[in-house]
Amino acid sequence: MKKSIIFLLFASLCIFNVDAQKKIPHTYRPMGVQPSHRTEIILPQVNGYNVYKGDFHIHTSYSDGRVNPKGRVTEAWLDGLDVIAITDHYEGTSGLKGALKVAAPQSADGKAMGYKSAKELGVAPADFNAIHKEAEWQLKRSGYPLLVIKGCEMAREPKEYGHFNCLFLKDINSVYDPDIAEAFKKVKKQGGIVIHNHPSYRRGTTDKSESHKKLYDAGLIDGVEVANGVNFYPHMIRRCVEEKLTMFGNTDEHGLTSARFGSLNCFRTMTLIFAKNLTEKAIKDAILKHRTLAYVCGYVAGEEKLLCDFLNASVECRKVKEDAKKGNRTFMLTNMSSITYRLRRGKTVYELEPFKSVMVTLGKDKKTGEYIPPRFRVDNMWHMDFKNPTFELELDK
Ligand SMILES: [Zn+2]
Ligand SMILES: [Zn+2]
């Protein structure tokens, strides 16, 4: 009897141990399955258009970037964008002497290819469309509702020519020409557009050089980056308005957007596009009709009327109180967008954060005796000549 009890005890211990072993998983996820979260940048409808967030200047490891096209697609989606253009360098900095670069991060023998021409490497010229195919593969795999535009960046000598992005291309390979004006004509034939990148780079001036003048005068340039990365080019707003060019704000990202913008407490640099829908046709139409603003480091730059419409669509202004005795009116300002606005009246600045409200009491004008309207200088908007515009908020709309 005693023996059988000891045996039963021993057997149950063995079973318990096997059970305990079975319960230890090979892989344990402390956080469970956590999909990545996209930052949603909520912007209002303006004049019947949706406001899409775009970046039309991004590099990948196919040229001198450090992220592949698949990574760029995921990064843009996580950053809250709607449309991007991947624009790898078309040729080496040797300009006309260089041939097409090789659109492959590695050669057949596995060695990394540097910043060299196909001729120097003794291999066939690039297939630039392969870059786009890789991005499309990621779009299909992920289902991200993101629009990816086919493009490239051209850089030519003499150095005052600077850099240009060719966008909305059908076949990137066939737009090459030793003469940059001829290359741009090929871009136009494909229904593409050309934008002037980082306009102060390498020229030391924002004025048009003779070589630029030819390109602009021939109507080959459609737009200008008024912002590139964390840089803003104030002179460019006037030129865009006077010469009917479209304003862009792009990252020109080579590394990670999170590494550059993550600590700045702002979104990555973007072009805000006012378009009917998120199709290549509608986005291009908006760009050709100059319906864009540039966002850089919490600032919004562009043409005055569009800035005013954008602010008024973003900020609701309601009159909530009128005190005839004291001669003042109180307004409630509600920011219905993801962008913080800094509204100034004299020395007072109302920092209107996203999806928050503030009460503002305004009295009467001492000279006219009239009530002061809800009119503010917008400290984080720029229009002509680096100026902060002053706008009156529409009441009770
Ligand atoms: Zn460039
Ligand atoms: Zn670039």
C-alpha cells in the first residue's frame, strides 16, 4: 500500500513536469502582435478640394540614399503622407561626362556599387524603372493607399544649372539626353513636369543665371522647391507667384525621415496639394494649376490667398459673447487641423494647437469706436518676401 502511494506520487510529479515543459513557448511576444501605427495628419477640405500630403524628392539605395524603395513606401505611409515620388539621381556629379548610373545596389559579383557611371563600371546602363517596380511591389504587398509617382533627379554642368526633378514619367530610362533642355523636352513629351530643386545649392545666389534663364524662358520649369529638407528659400515665393511656378516642400531624404525630423517636434517637410482626389491625374492637375503650399518645420509657405483659405478652413471662429457695457466681444477659436497655428495680435500670441480651442476677447478700436474683428498675424505662415500674412477669420461659418 505504501509503495503504491509513493509510485502514484512519483508518476503525478512526472506528468506535472511534462505539462510544465509543454507550456513554455519557443517564442514569446511580450507585446503581442502590434502592427505599426501611421501618424494621421488631418487637414480640412479647402474650396472643395482635399488637401493631400506629398513629398516629391526622395532618394533610395539605388543612388546615394540609404533606404531601399520598399522602405521608402513604408516610411511615407507611417509618416502620414498620401503621395510620394522616388527621385534617384540620374547621373553622377560629373554631369555630361557621366553616363547613366547603375540602378542596382549591388553588382553581379555582390560588391556594392559606388557613385559611378555604367561606363566606368563596364556594365549595361541602368533600368531606372526597376526602382519604381520595387516600390509598387511593396504597395501591392501592404495595401497602403499611397500614390507613388515615377521620377528622377537630373544634375548637370555647368554647375549653375543645379539639380532638377522630373516627375510623372512613364519611362525614366528614355528621358536621358546630354543636353538638359532636350532631356526636359523628352520629359514633357511623356506628360511629365520639371521642378527646380534646392535653388540656392551650388550657385550661391537665388537669382537666375544665364543657363537657368534659358530653361525658364523656354517654359521647361514648372515648379520650385521653396523648402528642401529643413531649409527654406524665402526669395522663391515671390518668383513662384510672379512667374506662375508651383511651390514645393520636399525632404530630399537620403537617410531616415525619423532621424532628421523625429526630434524637431514637427512633421517631415511636405508639399500640400489641393486636389479633387488621390489619382496621378488629379495630383498633376493641382500642381500644374499651382494649388500647393509648402510645409517646413511647422511653417506653411505659399501664395497669400491660398494660405488665407487654408487657415480659414482649419480654424473655426465663433462669437460666443458680446458685452455691450464693457464694449468687447469674445470669440472661441477651434483648430480643426493637425497643424499648430501661432496667431498674433500685437504682443499677444495665441498658440492654437491641433484640435484645441482658445477664447479670445477683443474690444473696440479707439479711433473708430468699432469692434475689432478677429484679425491676426500668422507667425508660422510665410508669403511674399518672408512676411507673415495677416488674415481675418471668417465668423460663424
Ligand atoms: Zn539635388
Ligand atoms: Zn536630391
